[in-house]
Amino acid sequence: MEITVKLFATLRKYLPEGSDRFSCHLQLDSDVKVLDVIKKLGIPEDMPKIILINGIHAKIDQKLKNGDLVAIFPPVAGG
């Protein structure tokens, strides 16, 4: 299956070589979870992050489907 992953801010450094500025397409086996994508990209599992799948808040153990758009943000802070 194929998914699109968008990484934002400090997480962009984990995009694979050849990716555009914010996103990449990944070919994955079926029965893959968000955590598998995080591991594949080398993002530290213990790093806090906000995850959306197709614009809806998701947990790290959520299964992915063909065509999903996974967006991962670092925590937002400010005043």
C-alpha cells in the first residue's frame, strides 16, 4: 500500500532523501500502524508528537490504509 507522510517543523529532518520539502510517499506492507512509519523514518519513539490521519487526531497504534495522509507535528508551545 502507499501512504503520504507530511512532517512539520523540527521533524522535517527525518524525511527520506529525495522527498519534497514537507512530505514523502511510502510503499508499505498491509497491516501497518503509525508506529511502524515513525520507526521507518527514524523519528525517536519517545519524542512527543501530534499525529493526524486524514486530518483526524490519531494514536500511535492506529492502523493505516492505502492512500492515507499521515501528518506528524512536534508539540506546539508558545504564549
